[in-house]
Amino acid sequence: MYLLGTDIGTQGTKTVMVTEKGEFVADAFVEYDVITPRPSWAEQWPDVWLEAVVKTVARCIEKSKVNPKDIAGIAISGLYGGSGVPVDKDLKPLRPCLIWMDRRARKETQWVKDNVPLETIFGITGNYVDSYYGFTKMMWIRNNEPEVWEKIYQFVTPKDYVVHRLTGVLATDYSSAGNIGGVFDIKKRTWSDEMCNILGIPKRMLPDTIFKSSDIVGRINRQFAEKTGLLEGTPVIAGGVDAPVAQLAAGVLSMGEHVAMAGTSMCWGTVHQGQYLTPFLVSFPYVVYDMELIYTFGGSATSGALARWFREQFGMYEKEVEKNTKIPAYTLLELQAQNIPPGSEGLIVLPYFMGERSPIWDPDARGTILGLSLYHTRAHVYKAMLEAAAYALRHNMEEAIKAGMKLNPECWIVGGVARSSFWVQIFADITGFDMKRLSKDVEAPFGDAFLVGLGTGIISRPEQIKEWVTFRPVIKVDAERKKAYDRYYAIFRELYENTKGVMKKLADM
């Protein structure tokens, strides 16, 4: 039998097909954009995701030449959808979804800080408050778009919206529910009446049913069977938030194992049994052993987005060369930066181009380049951008260690950034952790496919993911470069502390 996994990302959707032993068969990818109507705002219409899922599944089946009757099922993971899609009673979207990247709910975040004691919200949810979380975005819609609020039947996460369209079933999974923050009781694994009342978010606006990530939610209906090429009645598995599903794809099941998912943004996480909760990081149920394990992660708002921004704004020449030679513009930029020493000869970048999530939780934080001189080149700035993402990863790792977590000396890294050996070496040298990469860069969709195996009974135990996973040679820390980076990292931390007041003034203007 064959297993399909689909991940709805921020800037694209990917589907992979594998055998029941985890052997790669085919994949497909569709790219799209984020709507940014104002600085620090980010939203998407859900039918963009639905269309991308349909296209990638259809292409995957077509490329594989596999008979649809031999496809056991499909699981769908997704970006953290922030507010979720507000739908009316006919389940039609009322406005675009405020995705994780959106930071407009500043006043709502401040209201929670002023009116809800930390011990209350953290004690119930295992999380604190920031405009990153979905509950603050829901409050923003209530406070700023009352005409929309009055019509809302439910908030539906990106992947759950697609699952509903494919199956007719409206539900969510534990990881997606927990990542909304604010209104989810992390110990009881259900919605909190107390927090819903305090925050003014009616419980009726949240999904009635919460599934485990490997549960079968429903089955493909006739309409989407015809569009995708799947058989009507093919099982659809609940899936989860993309970061923990990518973590599962790397084989993580035990405390100490940790993974950086580096795509547009960075999510670095590990698992435990609930004893290491901290308000500086994000915690919610894991996508296997959903009732026993907690996934705790730190999330940087930009990672691959930094390189992409630089390429789009300053890499016109490289993009032109890419068209003619097929050598990626990113590779050309890296070649220019290759011999620049650690610290980019005195340049520090703060990677807060969309505010920042953990551990500083500052929507007013801004991208900053310090140390420029007439000596510096584009290549210096590009390398400093890559270093900035790694400094942010180290900052999150240090918060986890402070909370008592013991981390293995090797960090697994997945996602688009992991394709670059040059950048992964920078991650190793700055964090002090050796970096392991999967043999094939399939990330979250691979984990989705495994969840299909679990949900349909083809796979009997979560531990079998270890048999699916193979790695490339480990990229080891260079001790000398690490020493140099330690000094720059200290300045990185100091720079934010010394400029955050100025950043707030700029954001207010």
C-alpha cells in the first residue's frame, strides 16, 4: 500500500507519496504568496490552500502511476493558522485567515498582560501571551471587525478547513488546538471554560471534536475524489501543526531528541511529559502519544525568509544568472560569502523582520543591521543574515536548557534551509550542536505519511518511524569558529536589549 502526506506551508504546499516502509515514490509542490496589507500584517484566503492540496495530490498520483485503490489514505498538516479561518454557518470564509506571521493584535496582547495574571493563563494553558497566538488574533477580529464577529460560526485552522472540504467533517487535532493558546487546557486536553470566559471567546466558536493526529477524521467525498484522482472513501487522517509533524518525520519520540525545522520561519522543538513548561516557549500536545507527550518549541519568525528577502531585493543579478544557467541564486550568493570569517567582519543582524516570537515575544522588534562600513559588501550582509537565523535558534535553545531540558549533542535539522550545507555549518558553529540532516529532505509531508500508516493500522507502533529515517553525514561544530561566534552572540543579545525601546517608538510611528 501507498501513503500520502501533504503539508500546507506558508508559501507553498507539498505532497509526497511513500511506500509502507517509508520509501519515496513521488512528490509535488505548488507555491503561493502571503497577503501583507500593512507592515506586520499577514493573511491568506483558505481556497488558495485547498487548490494547492488538490493540485499536489493529483500531480503526485499522476507522476507515481500508482493505482488509487492501492493508496491507503492521506494525512494533512499545516502552517500554524493563527486565528484560523472565520467561517459562517454555511462554512463559508468571512475574511482571510490571520496566520502565525500576523502581529496586529498588539493591544489585545497588552490587555491580557494587564488583566490576566501570568499564573492563571500559564497554569491552565502551559503558555503565556503574544500576538503570535491565535486567541489574541481572534480577539482582534472581535474588537476591530464586529460585523465579521457577529457572523462567525467557528474558527477553523488551515488544514482543518481543507479536511472539511475533502470530507465534510469539521474538527481539529490536539496539536492544532493547543497551539491556539489561551483557551486550551494543556492538562485536561480540552477547551477551558474559564479562559474562554475571561478572554471573551465563546466556546461555540471552537471545534466540537478534537482528534488524535493519527485518527481517521473522515473519507474523501465524490467531488474531491474526482479532482484529486483519489478513490471516493479514501481515509483522511487528522494530521497536525507542521512543526511537530516535521519533528516526527525526523524520528523524534524521546526526551533529549530535538529538531530545528527551518523553512520560511524557524521552529525548534523537543518533547517531554509536561514537566518542562516555560512561558518563554510554546507548548502543546505532540502528534504521537498525544495524551502523554508535550511538544515544546521556540519559534523565530524569520529564517529562510531572510535569505529570500535578500535575494528578492538585492540578488537581481544572481536571479538572472539562475535563469540562464539553472544554478540557484542562493548558491551563487553563498559562493560569494564562503570565505568571509565568522561574524561577517563586524556585522550583526537582528532577524526580527516580522517582529519576533520566542523567546523575546516582541511584535515591535525590527530587523537591524549593525556595524556597516564602506569596506563591507553585499556578501558580508548576506552571510550576516544567515548568521542571524542561527543566533535566534541558539537563543531559543538556551531558554529550553534554562527550563531544565537536557538536549542531545546532535540537533536534527529539516526544511528548505537544510539543503544548504553552508548554512547548516553556520547553525552548527553558532549553536554548538552538531547538525544531522535526513537523507531526503521530505520533512512534514513524510511525517504525515507515517500518520496515515498509524491511522489505518498498516503501521502498529510510533517507534517504527525510526526504521523510516536515514541521515546524511553529520555536520560537526568547528571549535575555533564556535569561539568566535560566542563573542558575536553576546553582542547579538546585547544589541536587542539596547535597541528595543527605539524599535517600539518606530513601530508606534
